Amino acid sequence: MVRFLQNRASIMRYVSGMAAGYLVSVTIVRITPEALHYGGEQMVFWILGGFLFVHVIEHGITPHFHYGEESHEHEGSATTGIMALFGLSLHSFLDGMSITAAMRTQSALGILVFIGVMLHRIPEGATISSIFLVRGFGSRGALMAAGTLTATALLGAFCQDIFKIPVGPVLAISAGLALYVACADLLPQAHKERGWKSTTALVAGVLLFVATNIIFPHEHQHQHSTTNVGQDTEERDHIHAEPHSHIP
């Protein structure tokens, strides 16, 4: 796939723009409200912390890191590739945790977060594979690097499921991560396409979120059965019975 994309950079830029549009939308409309719901107003500081944490990873721990096709062989070494893999593995670990945490909200948020992760996984996997190819690891090394990102995402999902870290902070950190990746990593790549093309890709990502948000609306499946049982149950029974009131 990386060999294919190396001569078709525009495709990756379109995907990056779409992923950016979707991530910004799902973060603002769905993830942030859920984080505040489960953790309170102080979750805004966790969101800020997640945003700054990703910046430190990409520009403090990992030197010469950027999304997109890697072509600057003289600016790095094999160690640079390993550090880039380490940084993106932390991304992937948090992505896995965010999916599991979103599923624990007993709503469709898990599906929406999963779609967002998959969208930005495409340019992310292509990025680390491209870095490894340029650094001399070969096709097998590039494939193993991309596979490592998948493995760390699964590890993050299992860790969240086993240790059951509070949902609010995990969603808040993932919100900060998503905003940074969308605005600082993905959008700059999309903007390399001049004119209306990058805008079209961004809007396509937003529209994709709107469509999925309609298909998977904001509903907590099990909350009503455990809270406010008396009044809520009577109201639901009345609503459900009303369509049948005219049936003899």
C-alpha cells in the first residue's frame, strides 16, 4: 500500500482531510460532552493535557516527525524511525483505550470513535511505513512497524477493559489527542492540495460524521432502566402505549 501511495500523494492528502473533518466533528459534538458528563467540568483540563501530551510526544520525544510521505533521508537515521514508531505507538495505545471507554458509555459513541480511529489509522500507518522504508528497514520492516501500531491499539483496548480506568478522563484525553492530530497533523497534509480540494476533503469528513451521527444517535441504552425508574418508566409506558390507543 505504501509503495502505491508513494506515487499518489494526493490520495493520502484527501484521506487526511476527511479524517481531520471527522475527528474534529466527533470530538466536539460527541466525545467532549460525554467526557464532561462522566467526569465533570474539570475534564476540560484533561482535554488540554491530552492536546499538550501529543505535542510533547511528536516534537519532544520524536525528532523530525511529520505525517505524510517521508522523503528526507539525510535528516534522520534508523534511530529516528524507532522513535517515530514509539511516538505513534503511544497514539495507538490511547486510541485503543478511547474505543473501549466509549463503548462503556452504553451508547453509539463506541462506533463513532472506532470510525474516527480507523480513518486516521490509514495516514498514520502509511506515515510510519514510509519512515521505515526511507530509513532502510525495507518492506518487511515497514510492514512490522504498521503491525506494531495495530498491536498497541489492541493492547490499549484490553488494558482499558481490564483495569477499568474512569471513562471521563480517558475520553477527555482522547478528545485532546484527536483535536491535535486533526489540526496539527492531518490538516497540514490536506492543505498541500491547493484550492478547493482540501476544503472538499474536510467537508466530506464533516458530512460523514453527520451521516453516522444520524444513523447512530445519542442514546444511552441502559441508563433509563437503572435510574429514575418510577417516573421515567411511567412516561415511557405512556409514550409506547399511545400509538395503540385507537386499536380495538
